[in-house]
Amino acid sequence: MLPYSSLEIHYSMLEITTISTPLLITKQIMNPEFAKLPFITPYLHPDYHHYTDGANFASAGAGALAETHQGLVIDLNTQLSNFKNLEKLLRKKLGDAEAKTLLFRSVYLISIGSNDYASLFTRNSNVFQSSSQKEYVDMVIGNLTFVIKEIYKKGGRKFGFPNMAPLGCFPLLRAINPGNTCNQELTTLAELHNKALSEVLKKIENDLDGFKYSIADTFTSLSERINNPLKYGFKEGSIACCGTGPFRGINSCGGKRSVKEYELCENAGEYVFFDTGHPTEKLNQQLAELMWSGTLDVIGPYNLKALFELI
């Protein structure tokens, strides 16, 4: 399961942030260096019911499609249902007027889709026997579009998205691909997703009054660091810090899965990838900085800082 998955809501005073970016990026965006907001509490936390600092709906390994890792995760539509339940709670607790203002001034961050695509190759799916690549991407984007519009109906106006990473070059996918090269078919799916996401967000902006968005070019930013690690302060761009096999792409880190043997690097900060499908904290920090205050060549039409400042 890859890290880019799902939905979260955070609010502090008059802000709500719905986030499903990787955990470390989420943490770094919320810290005093960026949004000056506390780290977000999981919505399903058994001992937390006040949500004065927000609620995280994210589910590791989840997808936009209900079939992705079904039974093991909370899919995007179920996360949306949880968000709607919390919206009702806010209206009951704060009153309609204050809850409406809170939802309106919020920033919603959503990262979803990587598991929908990667699982096709890690689980030997035969989906393309009945669907084309474009048709499959359209299903993922369709579910995401539905969720965006439902949040908009509840008052959400400001949304942030990282686009799809170059999934085919993650250590896990290279390790299982013949010749241990990047899986070009998977990377093509990521590129199709990114094109469709950009197009649908522009259409939503035209169709829905007040809709504002930020989309970060994670695909290019991560590709550059994989291919030119030294330029960005890394020593290794393709091999994971922890794992075994080619590129340490066999998911054995920690020795708690079927494969017990694993190697662990001495300094994770020298690596782009920590394990088979997750970036290191150093990479997450760099991506968080780009998402927060990056220029139009890496994020637009707004960066997250600008979204937070919009009234």
C-alpha cells in the first residue's frame, strides 16, 4: 500500500483543513513553520470527541474506488460520510451560522488515487481486460469529483491537491517489474490522472462560484529528486533506505511480514525513499515546503499559504 490516500478535516478557530497527504507532509504543513496549526486528530480516535483541533479521515492504503484494498481500508466515499457526520455535529455544537462560516473559510486538502493505480500491478489485476486506461482513470477522477462537489455543498470553497507521483519508479514497483526498470504502464496512468485532474479542477472552478484550488506538481518534483538526488541534498534517489531485494523494494522493513530479512540504511536523510513506497521525512519536508509556498512552476493557481490567507 502506498502513502498517498484519503481525506482529513482540520480546523482551528475559523479554519478547517481536510487532508489526506502523507502523514509527515500533513504534520509539517500544520506545524508552526507553515500553517501554525496543531497536528490533526483522527476522526475515529476512541477518546476524542470534541474536534476543537479538527479531524483526520485518512485511511492508509485507501483509494477513490471502493474496490481498492476493500475490507482493509476506509474508502473515500465512506470518509466523505464521516465528514458529513462531523458537519452535522459542528452545526449542533456551534449553531448553523458559526458552522457555516467555519466550513466556508476552511482549506480542504485531498490526496487520493495512488493505491487505485498501484494495486493493479501489485495484485495482478485483470481490470484492463474490460476497461481502457482512460476509462479506469475516469472512474477514479469521477469519484474524486463527486467528493469535491459534496464538500462544496456543505460550504467548502478552498481545496488543495498534490498530483500523482511517478508511481512506476517507486522501489516496490521497480522490484517486481521485469528487468527492475520503472513500470512505464503505471507511470502512464499517473500522467493520465494528472491531466484529467487538472482539467476537471478548471471545469469545477468555472462551474462553481467561489471554488478555489491549489495543485502541486508532485510528479515533476519527485521525478527530479529520483533522477538527480545530489541536486536536492540526497545521495540515493532510487534505492529505499529499508527493505530487501532490488532497490530494497521487497516490503520486508521491520521483519514483520512474510519476508523477514531486510537491510536498513544508516542515515535515512540521504535517501529519497524510506521503504518500498514511502518517502523519507527529509523528502516530505521538501514537498511540504513546495506545497506551502512554492511558485507557479511547481504549484498553482494558488499555493497553500495563499489559500489559507484567502477570505
